[in-house]
Amino acid sequence: MRSKKITIILALFGATTLSSIFVGWTNVADPEHHTADIKNAVAKSLPLLQTSSHKFIERNPRHCISCHNNLLTGMLEEKMLQKGLPVIDSFKAERISITNLSIRFIGNINNPDDFVGSKFILPYALMGLHADKEQPNPYTDIAVDYILSQQHPDGTFQAQSGRPPHETGAAHSVAINIRGLQLYASPAKKAFVDKAIGRAKGWLTNYQPNTQQELVFQLLGLHWAGATPAEKDKFAEKLKATQNADGSWSQLPSMTGDAYATGEALYALGETNNTGPDDKAVQKAISWLLKHQDPSGAWIVESRAYPVQPFFNSDFPPYDENQFISAAATNWACLALLSTLPDQPQTALANPPHSSP
């Protein structure tokens, strides 16, 4: 009898040990347990992002819009509604108004004194306006015309690298510009837009990127350009192959993993339908992001960009020169986590539709 008890105890110990080893190998939590954690994490981040978004507009010298503090937050709110989560944003009308004004002045080549010849401001502005359900208007027409005029014959748009990682990469530039065209080009421009997207898709298909953000936007660009699941699969697998052992992604091979790179990568996989409850790469990324959220609700990332404007504080953690990249990382992390959840009926509206002046 005593021998039988010892055998049972040893068997239980062995099973427990093997189970522990397996969990350690995979570093993956039960997918069903992630849902509540994801919702709680996003709910913690959103008020911080919204408040900082307003302060960014209020405190920056030009009172202009930003991708990291404003436009990505609008995209996050849209994603929350798609997942059935309630959103209230008293700053939404301000964000829409300032985005339109930014296009009117710094995005309008007819205003040479204010114009900023950036290839990423206008497409992100259009993506943000679309997320906020803004209807086409003369300002969005200005943006579309400028984007169409900037495509090269090979399908690319000029890549810029003033502030890495956000402004860098040829695939990044191609993907966001064709997305902006898709969202706001008028029916009268359909033939031009179709040709532009076709050229972009051909270039993206043959492109050989070697950095995380370029892999991300190659996949997103092909998705937005209408690539089939079979056409996208190999690019999704290539992105997954660059994942670190702990579940994160790194901006560069020489860097450690961070929330900016991990958020972008997981978002791209989610948007292109390359996530699932049985996908270990996805589940490891979710676990990594949830584990590395700061108690404030932010995901903190250290900047590697050379400053292009005097520093001002928008009250986003860590409240220093790293706050802009951290705001972007927090938006990408929240977008990524939500992209792994199923869509739900939109039970709550953020704000009434905004009418442009």
C-alpha cells in the first residue's frame, strides 16, 4: 500500500514538473484569460492618451496635430468601438478640427510659407480622420491630390528618416500613402488610385526588408492593396520569424524588444487576419505586452530620434524627451491587443459626427 502511494505521488510530481517546464517553454497564458486583461489594460491607457493628446495640441508652438499623440489615439478609439468597448472622448471634435487645419496649412502646397514637405503627415491625417468618421471635404481632397502627385513610377513614395522609427522606411511610406488614398479619394479619381495601388502592390511584393517596421508595413500595405491570404502568408511568417524568444519584437536587430515594435508587429498580424487562439507567436506577444505595461497605463520606450523641435511636456509618461515615442508605443500596444479580439456590435458611440467648418 505504501509503495502504491509513493508511486502515485511520484507520478503527480512528474506531471506537475513537466507541466511547469512546458509553460516555461511556451511562455503562453490561456488565451481565454487574456480577454479581460486586454480590456483592463486598454481602459487604463485610454484616459492618459486622451488627456495627453489635448495637451499636445494646446502646448506645442504651432498647435498642430501629431501622429503619436493624436491620430493614433483616434484610430485606437475606432478599434475599441469595433470590439464593443465604450468610448467617451470630449477632445474628439478638437482633434478633427485641428487635423483639418493642419492639412489646410502645413499639408497644403498652395501655402508655401506654412507647407511641410513630409510624406507621412497627410496619410496619417487621413487615417485619423477616417477613424473619427470625418466625411470627405476640401481639405481631404488637398491631401489626396498631393499624395497622388508624389508617387514614383516604381510605386514608391519618398522615404524619410528624420525621426526613427516613426518616420522611417520605404514600405512604411508606401503603405500609409496608399491607405490614405483608399480612404478619401473621390470616385472621380478611382482610375488614378487603382493604378497607384497596383504599382505599390507590385513594389511591396518584390521588396526585401530587413527591419521590423518595414516588415510590418510591407504586410499591412499588401493587405490594404488587396493581396489574397495566400499572397500575405509568407510575409506574415517572415514577420513572425523575427520575434524574440520572450515574445517581443525589436526595432532593430541590435536592440532589445520594446512596446513600439511589438505593438506594430502584433497589430499588423491582427489586421491581416494572422492571429488566432492557437498561434503561439501571437499569444507570447500578448503576454509580453500585458507584462510590460507601466502602472501609469503607458508603455515606456526610449527615444532614439534626434530632436527636430524644442521639447515641451504633454504630460505623458515618462514626462521627459521619451514621452512622444512612448505615446506612440502605447497606442500601438493597445491597437495590437485589441486586434486579437473578435469584433462585437458597437454598443456605444464616442461622440456625435463632427461637421467641418
